[in-house]
Amino acid sequence: NARQSPVIESFKATIAALRNLYASADGQGGNNEDRASELDAYLKAFVSRVLDEWVDLKLCKKASDNDLGAMVVRLTGDNIFKREGVMDKFFSVLCDDIVLRSSLGASQAGLNVDITDLGGSFIRHLVARFADPKDDMNKVNILARALAALHRSMVKVHFSSPEMFRPRPYFRLIVSLLYEYSKGREHREPLQLLTAFTTALHAMQPSRLPGFAMHWLELLSHKYFMPLLLAENGPKGWPMFQRLLTDLLVFLEPFLKQAKLTEPLRLLYKGTLRILLVLLHDFPEFLCEHHFALCDAIPTTCIQMRNLVLSAFPRNMRLPDPFTPNLKVDLLPESHVAPRVNAAYMQYLIAARPGSETNLKQDVDTYMKTLAPMSILTDLPAKMMRRLENGTSVPDSTVIHALVLYIGRVAADVRHSQEMQIQSQGLQQSTLPPIVQGGHMDMFMALAKGLNIEGRYILFNAMANQLRYPNAHTHLFSCVILAMFEKTGDESTKEVITRVLLERLIANRPHPWGLLITFIELIKNRRFDFWSHNFVHAAPEIERLFETVARSCSSSHGQGPGGGIMQDPRS
């Protein structure tokens, strides 16, 4: 009988002593700080005793499930844990004790995994018993409090004693918790539990805890986390994973921008590329839907990484060969279907602008409907700038990316409505106005004319980010980029367009499908007179580079120097 177990009887006495100590604290005056210090000291001793007995019971072959259950019931059934702050303190001390013990009696690898695994099991049992069995959200909230306690433990050591910080025990404890919850599956809404882990990992992100960065990356891609969040819960879990992936890219951004990587940062960068490759192969729809946020966080210097994101296409789609002679992109059925894009980018367009009565979304909607007032076009470039602390203004890349995507989305919707109207009237598609005619083209031309050279580079990069798999946005932006190259009389703008396309093509594979068909059209179609421009012949090295890329684009099936530039990104 569990009630007659010597361990349980001793444990009951320990709980009673702790309860009496808190009761005496309520009934006595005195120095509050001294009393709090005494309570904390006893709580630490209490937690140590609790953990001792849990480990003894789990490792004792004679211990029964009744013994384990009785211990947890006795612990969590006491009203003492309903006192304000006691549960959080208990979890904090418990996490500290587990991490400390994991270093004692450690193996050659430097970690006593038995302690961390038993600690993870104990925390799961505690969460299950503390929570209301009929309330799933209550269980999630208590798990979140336990993970928050683990985070506080990490922060305390990481910043107070950096030389003493050992990330492996924390990593193993989180993995143990992930394993416990993945094997149990007793929760009716597993996504809610994963939300608690996502929130904890967001709090532990590399920008806040650099010493935990490598282990954080491994947790992000762990088999008990990433597949469950992306596959088993479908698109519901995608925004949470996108936030964590963005956290990683934000941490890497300043180092990648300067191209100065130490060996640990180089390993972190390689690990990030491998995660993107896994996503490209196994979860391409995730990259398709969240390409805006990811590309916005990737520095402009990381061309291959951006190409990886933009090369994703739905698994049920077969890409047409971009090297097919006389390929008519506008006749592809996919070119009339708008892609799914996460709408989080809209937050940058609906935000109030200093000195303006309307936001950017309202400006775009107004001009697309009425082609007026002209002040929208003249004011648009200035609204793309942000002021720095030193008083200078620079182009706001995030706002430009969001605006370009929204203008393209509205233009694609207008085009679709026109096609439906023509079809309903039984008219020929040739009666449609050109795709590069309308308010969207006016706004793009105004931006290209009004922005400085840096702003134009960001503008055309934002357009090139929409050159992906066959869809309505890819078709629209391919036509817009080519039309702007043809119509602009500014040689520097044509050079910027060429630079944006070329630097993406000379990077290592894969290359987005829309990028290939756009560049092939630019260099082959005599209407654009590409080879006559001075920047193509500015230097012998540049001219040879253009000729090499042109031969690659002209070769059968994309086979050119170095093996060609066309390859299925998922192969």
C-alpha cells in the first residue's frame, strides 16, 4: 500500500513542516526580509528532499506506480501551493537543483542525463497534478510557468556568472519535457502545449542568450518540436515557427551583413542553411506562405539563403521548364492563381505615418481605384524613408517590401476581376488592358524615380522577392520589372535592375523559377536591347560574366558552365 511506504510517510512529514513554517510566517510579525529569507532557505531544502525522493522512487525497482502517484498527489494536493508566488518559486528552485545535480556524477560527456530526464518526468507529473484535469488551458498555463522558471534560471547564471554557464543541462531538460509531452499525447489540443514551448524558446532566443544559441538551434529543429509544429498541426503552427526562425535570422543579421563570422557563428549559419533545406524539401508550403517575413529578416548580402526561401513551391505542382523555347507564361493556368501569403506584413502599411492623415494602405487603395490624387505619387518616395537618431534619413526596407507586395496583390486582384468580367461577357482575352498598365505601374515608376540609389536597390529587390513559382504575383512582377527596364530613360535604374537579377543568378543553386524566366526574357528579347547598354561592357570581367550567364540560360535544360543554373530545388 502506498500509504504505508516509508518514503511516502517521511515525505508527508516534510510537507507538514513546510506548511507549518508558512503558517507561522502569517501569524508572526518581525522583519519581513528575514522571514522571506528563512522561507526561501527552507523551500530550497524542501525541493532538494522532494527531488531526492522522486529520484529514489524512479530508480528503485521495487517502487510501484502507486508510490509515484501518491508522492505527486501528496505534494500537489496541499493548499500551500495555492499561495501567491509559491508555485513559481518552487519551479525555479526545482530547475536550479536539477541543473546543479546534472553536473554531479556526470559521465565523460559532462552531463548526468538520468537526472535531467527524471527531472523532466517529474515536472510533467507536477503540471498534470497542479492543473484542473477538465481545463486544458490551465495545464498549458502551469507548463508555461515551469518553462518560465527554467528561463529565469538560465538568465540568472548566463549574466551573473557567464564563465559558469553550461547550456547542455538546460537543453537536455527541455528535450526531456518535449519527449514527455510528445509520447503522452494526453492533451486534447497539442498545439496549445507547443505554444508554451514556442513562447519559452522565443524568450530564450540567441539575441537574449547568446551562450545558448547552438543548443537553441538544435531545439528549433528537434524531431519532437519542428515536425509536430509544422506537420501535425498544419498551418496553425506555422506563424509560431516563423517567429522563431525570424529570431534566429535577426541574431545572425549584423554578423552576416559585415561578412565577419567566427567559427561558432559559421557553424550557426551552416545550421540555419540546413534547416532551410529541410523546410524546402519537407515543408515547402511553409516557406511559400511566410516568404515575406523571412526575406525581410535575411540581409541583402545573403543571396543564396534568400534564394533557398524563394525557390520553394507547392508539392503538388510541377514546374514548367523555364528554358522551353517560346514559353508563354501568361498561358500557364497557375499564372492566374494568387499565392497564399501570410498577412502579417499589413501591420507596416496600416500604421500611422507622421505628418500624414492617411496610412499607406489607404493611399494605395485610393489611387488604385481612382488614379488620383497625384499627390499620392509625389509623396510616396518620402514616406519610404525613416529618420535615424543622428537626424539623417534612410530607406525603410521593411516598409518598401510590404508596400511592393501589397501593390502587387491589389493589382493581381484587379487583373483577376477583369479576366472574370471578360470571360462572363464571352469576349476574347486580347481585349484585356496590358498587365503593366494601371495604378500599380504609376506607383512603381514614382518610387523608382523618387528614391535614391539605395532605395531603388531595395525596391527592385522587393520586386525580385516575388519572382517565385508560377502564380499571379510572379507573372505580374516579371512583367513589371521588364516593362520598367524598357520604359525608364535612366541608365542607372536599368543597371540596378540588372544587378538585382544577376547577383541572384550567379549565387549557388537553387534559383527561383520566376527569376530565371525573367532574366532569360530580358537578355533574349530584342525589344529590351539589353546588350547595347554601357554597363554590360563596363569592364572585361563584367562582360565575360554576362556572357557566361547568358550561355547558361541559353543551354538546353539549363546545362551550362559549372553544371547549369536550373535544378529542382528539392532534389
